[in-house]
Amino acid sequence: MSLKNKTCLVWDRGLYTYLAQKLGESFGKVYYYMPESSPYPNSKLSQIAEGLETIERIDDDEVWKVMDKSDMVFFPDCYDGEFQIWLQNKGYKVFGGLGSEKAEMDKVFFFDYLTSVGLPVPKTYRAEGLVDLLIHLQGKGEKWLKRSYYRGDFETKKYRDPQHLLPWIDMLRSKIGRRADNIEILVQDPIESEVEIGYDGFCVNGEYTTNSMMGYEIKDKAYLGKVFENTPEIIQKVNDEMSPLFKNLGYQGHYSTELRITKDGKAYFIDPTIRAPSPPSGIMCELYENYAEAVWEIANGKVPDLIPKAKFGAEIILVSDWHENNEMCVTFPKEIEPFIKLKNQTHKNGAYYVIPNENDGFFGSVVAYGDSIDEATGKCLEYMEQIECDDYDFDPSIFDKANEQIMTGARFGVEF
């Protein structure tokens, strides 16, 4: 399939410039747009995606003209589900989470649905405000604190004891102000799991792609996945239970799951990712030789046949404390450029720069694939050693932790 006569509009907020670049290798034209909703627009963010080969950054004064001449609109992230549905109803071809993004953004809705279809859910308390949260946690042991929709408030937080929590409470109160009086925080019991694994593929209105990856994430550090022609039963069962919801709400995009499997083989669905996952979307767009063509088919409501280049994919997360608040230059040899996936990037004066965008210093990833675990991870580590930037380091033994999970996963039918 040739896409050289097709135009794609990417609607993003900076995190997925590398996916736009990948689409630009196949589509005749790819436009990149970042919606700006602040009453005081930030010129720093306006440079994201400028100077990148294969794509063209556009601004507010151009987006609707471009929309009308685009053959499809690509949404790699959340927060635009209703807009996606509106576009689809107007006849536009749309790749994105559509109405199903509610499952990721509204955790109460998600856990209620899991309960309705008989999937296990850890005991959950809905705290109303920080005072109620502190009262509820008195005398309690380890818990997990979660927030719906407003990811900018905080990501999932582990509770150990009041002494460790109180500084975090002070920070959150300062950050959100009077909202602290009634903020809803979900408090969940921990799950004593043997292994955590997930599905990483695509969903088309309740149907899933074959030749998808199943992978292990070393949290916020690395990912190791394998292409499975057929999804292992313990993972497929969860996908099957979610299918009716996704068919009803609409879904045409990336889809990933996080499952924690207990000693007795019970799979807890912790979080759905109704967007391009980070990781492993970086390796996914390189591992599949027909990634762009698959995106086009999904936007047209069809389940594509994914064509993998290799059996295994590896990805290492790039984080710099310096980058959390500062623009940063990232350099690497030209020959490994396809395997460096930068977020919030711009290209100027012959170099790549990454722009801070409330992502806690996370500025991209390094990816590699191979027909063995050693080949994929070895290449990934080799590429990592060639990156130069400020305040950045990595652990060369990082994939050893994934190998431990692989041995455990085999007990539950996930054979690597």
C-alpha cells in the first residue's frame, strides 16, 4: 500500500513528535499541530516540532485549512475523545482512543466496569479531600494513591506511612490550592503479584491486532517485548472482557494494558493505556515495517495485519534531571537516528533540542529490535552509549530485571 498520495494531520501536545516523524516517512505530507489552550501562550512550546524532517509544524491560523485537506487525523494522546468523535461524525478518518479514552481517564468508571464483568479489582476507597485522605490512612499499611483525569496533579503515589506522606501532602496542597478540600483520591490495597506484564498492540472497536507485543516494563526505566502471533490466554481473557466496552464507546488506536498476576494466577488489570504508550510506542513504530499503513487502516475502521521485522523489541527510557526545567541539546551519530525517539523536540543549527513540557525530565527513549533477546537488548545498550546530553546516565544491567520477570511469566503461559 502506498500512502504517498495521502495527507495526515497529527494532533499532539509535544510528546509524540517521533510518531509524526515515522508517519512522515510514508505519507505524502504530514502536518503537526499542538493546540494551545493557555490565555498566555508560551513561545517556548511553539518551537516543538520545528525543523524536523518529514513533518511540517503548523499553528492555530492554519489548522482548520489543513484539516479540510487532510485524509486522516492522528491523535496519539488522550483528552480529545469527544472531539475525535465529532470529527468522525463529520466524515473524517480518525486514529485515536475516541470515546474509550474514558476508561483511562476516569478510574472510578474503569474499576466499576471491571467489577461488572467479573474481573478482579483491589479494595478501593474514594477519599474526598486531603483531610479525609489522612484520616482514612491512619493506622493503615502500604496503599496506592491514584487520581482520575488530572494527571498534572500527581501520578500514582505509593503510601508507606504518615511520616513519608506529609511532605507530599504539603506539596500537593501548595500545588492545587483550595481544590485540596475536595479533591478525590482513590486509595487502593496493594496487590501481591508475582509478575507484571501487558498487551501492546492496537484496538479497533473491540477487536485486537495479532502479532502484537507482550512486554515487561522496568518501571520508568526500560521495556522488553516479544511479538506473539496469538495473545497468551491470561492476557487475552482481559482483552475479551474489555471488547464490549470498546465496541460501544468506539476505539481506533494504540492500546496497552498493565496486568499484575498473583501467585494463584489471578490477573489484576491495573491501568489501561488508551493512547500511544511510553514505552513502548517508540519501538512499535520501528518494529513493524507497515506501521504507517496500519495506522491508515485503523483510521478507516479496519484491523490491520501487522508485519514485524523481528521477534523482540527493547526500549530504554531517557531521563535527565537538568531537562526537567531546562532546554537541552541531545547529540548522537546520524546512523542511529532512527532508533532515538525524542519527545518535545526541535531541530536547529544542525542539532536536536528537547523542550521542557511538564514531563519530569523524561525526554525520549532508545529502541532496538532483534530475533533474540540478546540481540535486541545488546543493540539498545550499544545505542545508549552513543548519546550525549546533560545530567544523564543509565544502568547497563537494566534488562537483567526483565529477564527475571520472563522466567516468572512462563509459569502463567507467557513463553518468551
